Amino acid sequence: MTRQTMTTVATLVLGCAIFLAGGVSVTRGVARLFAGRAASGESLKPASPAGAVAELKVTIKEWDVPTKGAHPHDPALAPDGSMWFTEQLQNKLGRLDPASGSFKEYVLKIEDSGPHGLVADTNGNIWFTGNGKGYIGKLDPKSGAVTAYQMPDEKAEDPHTAVFDARGILWFTVQVGSMVGRLDPRTGKIDLKAVQGQRPLPYGIAINSKGVPFFCEFGTNKMAKIDPQTMAITEFKLPEGARPRRMAIDAEDRIYFTDYEGGNLGRLDPATGAVKMWPSPSGKGAAPYGITITPDGAVWFSESGMKPNTMVRFDPKTEQFALTTIPSGGGTVRNMVATPDGRVYIACSGVNKVGVVQPSR
């Protein structure tokens, strides 16, 4: 095992608690809401009591990743409906055709790239974050060629999660480097913006309907947005002790996020600053992680603290949860993505599988 691979493994182990390194003491449990107003000047809305949890009626089909020890980290949806995923510990990208079950893997030429997040562009190219080598790559699936875009600042050592806006600009987070960035594929130009504060640890990122990027500050109890023109950052305070890790944005531009430390599902309305929290079905140790929203408006997430991991569906209209377990155990579902027909693609890193969640009709 090379030194860089050892570093990547160590980063994975530390990732679940990296915010503790700065001396921040966090108590697990349902986060307490502020009684007053948040720093943004907007109120925090108290959570509703949790209701009964129903059985989630789905079919979960899983496939073994061909390369052993791949540690599939993030999944992505390509325009042709295929599932792509990063093989973080084997320096590869993978593609699955869910209809046939066939795989194809692409070896990355830059050793120990530690591919982490990935996203497809409208032409079917696959863009990924070279988390171990400080670059963003573009894979052409037809030729297998990879174009690397190196970070212009060595402090931006670990590009993390990436997403495209409607204009074709790639936005991304840099976790340990505590930055956010944008890459213009037409010119290759990268702009970086430091996120202020003590170890904010930018993590999940998504774009709203107006083209505004929002991201999680996993190291603290904040969400933030980026001005697409100036890259100025505006923060939104969350309840004390919350640690937002992943996020998804609904049709009304409300932000749902997984409070990994507090064991909650949260919702931020950026228009008012109001925040609402719901205890995750499995309780304070649930460690909710990957999250997505299907076209019907349902919020899906996984509880990575449970053995086996769970898949949870939340109905925003009724505020009711439904839950099932992942057959393989999941091994930590770190991210997920919804398809236009309402399925959910998942990567089960610890058990070296990828899967598709199909709601019962």
C-alpha cells in the first residue's frame, strides 16, 4: 500500500469525526433548538413530535463491484440511465447498467487519486474529484481519456463533492482545505473561495432552481450559499450541536439535510431562515448520511449508524417516516442519487456493492 493510499484510508476513518479534532465537544442526541433568533436574524421552527414509523415497501437490488476492496463512495446518474460510481481505494471509476447488470471499470492514470465524488455532464462525460491528489478529472467514457484540472492552490488539497449548475459550471467543496470552488469546463479556469471560521469542513453541495449553490458546513452548525457571480458566502445558523453532512433541495428550494451528529433530518428554508428538525427513526445514534429527493417530493436517506444500514423515506406532506434495512448491511451509504422515474441509486462502500432502490408500485 502506497503512502498516499494509506493517507486516503486514514482520511476515511477520520472523516466521521474530523470536526472533533479542533477541540469541538459534541453530544449525540436530538439537537436542541435555539430559543431566540439565529445569527441570520430568522427564527428556528420547533420540530414536530415523531410519529409511528411505517414499513418501507421497496425492492433493493445490489451488485458486487468487480474489483475487491474498491470502496464505492459516491454514485451518479448518467444521461443514458447508467449508474457511475467512484472506487476510492482502487483508483478507478465504475459504470453499471442496471438493466443488464453489466459493469465496466476505468483505471485512473494518476496514482492514488482517491476518487470521491462524481457527476455526469449533459454530454455523458464523468467529472470526479481526485480527493487524494488535489484535482478534478473529466473522463470521456468513449475513449477512456481523462483530463485533469489541478487545484490552483495547494491548500485545496482534497476536492470533495461536485455538482453542475444549469449553465454548465461545475461547483465543488474542499473539505479539509475549507474552501468552495467553481470550474468552467469551457476554459478550465478554477476559482476558489475560503470558507471562514474554525474548521467549517465544506461537505455536501447542491444547486437550487435559481442557480445558487448551497453547501453543508460539516464542522459546525451551519449551512451556506454562494453568490454565483461574486462567490460571496452567506451562512445560515442551525440548531446547536447539529452537523449537516449531505443535502438535497426540493421543488420549492427548501433544503433538506442530514444532521449526522445529532441524528436528525433537517430542513432549512433559505427564504425565511426557518429551520425544522425531525428525529431520525432509529434515534440519536442513527448517523443519517446520504440523502436525495425523488420527483414525487419524497425525501430519502440512509442511517449509517445502524447495523444493518437503513433506507428511510420521509413524506414532507404528512411528516411521516417509513423504514427498511439494506440486505447487504450497506456498510455506510455515503451518498445517493434519484432517477427521473423515482428509483434511488446507492453505493454501499463497506460491503463493496452498489444498488438500486425500487419503490413498490
